[in-house]
Amino acid sequence: MTEVTVSEEKKRELFTFLLKSRRLEEKLIDMITRGEIAGWLHPSLGGEAVGVGVTGALKPKDYINNTHRGRPIIVTRGVPLKRFLLEVLGKKGGPCCGIAGEMHYADIEYGILGTQGMVGANIPLSVGFALACQIKNSGQVVVSYFGDGAVDEGNFHESVNMASVWKLPIVFAVENNRWAQFIPQIFTAAQPDIWRKAEGYNMPGQLVDGTNVLEVYRAAFEAVDRARRGEGPTLLECRFNRWLGHYVGDPQKYRDRKDIEAACQVDPVTKFREQLFAEHLLTAETVEKLEQAIKAEIEDAVDSARCSPPADPKTVFDNIYV
Ligand SMILES: Cc1ncc(C[n+]2csc(CCOP(=O)(O)OP(=O)(O)O)c2C)c(N)n1
Ligand SMILES: [Mg+2]
């Protein structure tokens, strides 16, 4: 198979999304720690290359679901940060009228199908979207994005089987951070090599380094292309080691300190920045300018969301089916 070529422009774009995801996440962590955001925040630090690489392989008309760690997906879909922050801070002007917040962010204008609180619940829903795309012959591809924990749910197995039988235009992208809440994957998965499960469903399966944005992007690009050609789904396992706890503030008493230290040594943003320096596609000066622009965009988004009118509690039951 020939390797997917990545233009210089695309490499710079992927780096911009990585850096923006990182800085946005740092800001959200700061805000939730100070009590400015309601609920929990499930940090994406260290795993940005998975969301950015997979989402970066999509066309604007394609669909992807968000996850509880999905800020890299939102950033790479090109959602304006002002729009996202309105939802995060529960403001009326957010795409879900401030009712969804960060955790359940859905934004159909940007092809973001939303997040389900039930682990694995998005998988059959994404298959349904892919079936709709196939019936309409719309040329769209759906990415069903989920964590390693979801793979041990029945939903996963029924969904991938159906998608493969019907050759649906879908890619199953697993963000394997080796943990589901407070349990390591090796305690719950009889076969921790998720990519190998593809064989049981007669589809290609591939393991990629989840800290290498180009590797993720190339694998996702091929899988999306295959799905668009009508050849059916692919299972991508993007593996890395979670940096922080399950949620911001999780003291991780259940985890070996050495494991945490080793995980934090592998930084997808720094790795890609160094690679682009070596390829003469970035300079320290351009990175500094980018940092300033991202900082200004984030601060502006937060300030304007803070000053916006709150969601109306009376609307909380609107748009509910049952
Ligand atoms: C069906 C179901 N079971 C349990 C939970 C509680 N829960 C919330 S997040 C989570 C871990 C999910 O792990 P994974 O899919 O690997 O995603 P990660 O948080 O590691 O990104 C669990 C078990 C839930 N929300 N839904
Ligand atoms: Mg996990």
C-alpha cells in the first residue's frame, strides 16, 4: 500500500490544531478547577494526536461523534471557540442553547453528532447515520469515535458486525488510553489488542501510535477513503498512555507513579513540533506567533461567553422525544 502523502500545508494545519487543542484544554482545566464550569471535565491532555489526526482526515460534509474527551475533535472540525465556549458556560447562544454543556456537546452544523453519557452508546447511533448516508448515496463518511472501555460492551460487537455485513461508510476509531475510569484495560479485556478484533468481523484492523499525529492521520485517511469507495468499515486502534486521571482532580491513587511519569514523557505536541522544525516547516518565531494568536482567540472566546445571557431553565425539556 502506498503511503498517504501529506502536504506541507496540511502538516502545519495539523500542528495548529494540536497546539490549539492543548491550550484550550489547559484553559478549561483552569476554569473548572476554579469552579467556573459545572460538572466534570475529562482531560484530553496527551491524547490530542488521536482526535486531531482522525478528524483531520474528514471532509467538511462528513460526520463524527464527540466524546467526553473530545475537544481535539471540536477544534479540528473548525468550530469557532466562541461558539464552543457559549455551550461550555451554559449560555443561550450555544449550539445546544447552553443545555448540553461541554460533556454533551453536539453541533450538527459542523458534523459533530454529540456525546452520549452511556459508554459505547454512540456506536450503534453512528452505524445508523452511516446507513442513512448509504441509503441516500450522499458520499458522506461517519467516524464512530470511542474509548477502549466501550469495546468491551455488547454495543460495539453488534454494531461493527452490522456495519461490515452492509459495507457501511464508517470508520471505527478507538482512542485506547489503556484505562476505563479507574480500571486498567488489561483487567477487563481478554484481548487488549483491539485492532485484532477486526478480523472476527471481516474488516481491516490497524494499530497506530496515538502520540504520532501523522501516523494517525495517514491511517484515518486510508480508512475514510476506503469507506467512501463503498468498501466498508475499518477498525483503527490509536494507542497511547493516559497522562492525567479520569477527570480533572482525580488523584489516581490506584495508579503506579512511574506509569504516570512515563506517560507524561511522551508529548504529541512537542514531538510533532520538533519534527516540523527538523523538516524546516516551522520556526520558533512562527510557533510563538501561533501561540499568541491562539491565546488571544481563547481569551476572547471566554470573555465573550462570560458576558452572554445564560440558558433559560424553562427550555430544559424542549427537544426531548419522550
Ligand atoms: C454503560 C456505562 N457504564 C459505565 C459508565 C461509567 N463510565 C463513565 S466513563 C467510563 C470509562 C470509559 O472508558 P473508555 O471508554 O476507555 O473512555 P476514557 O474515559 O478512557 O476516554 C465509565 C466506565 C458509563 N458512563 N456508561
Ligand atoms: Mg480509555
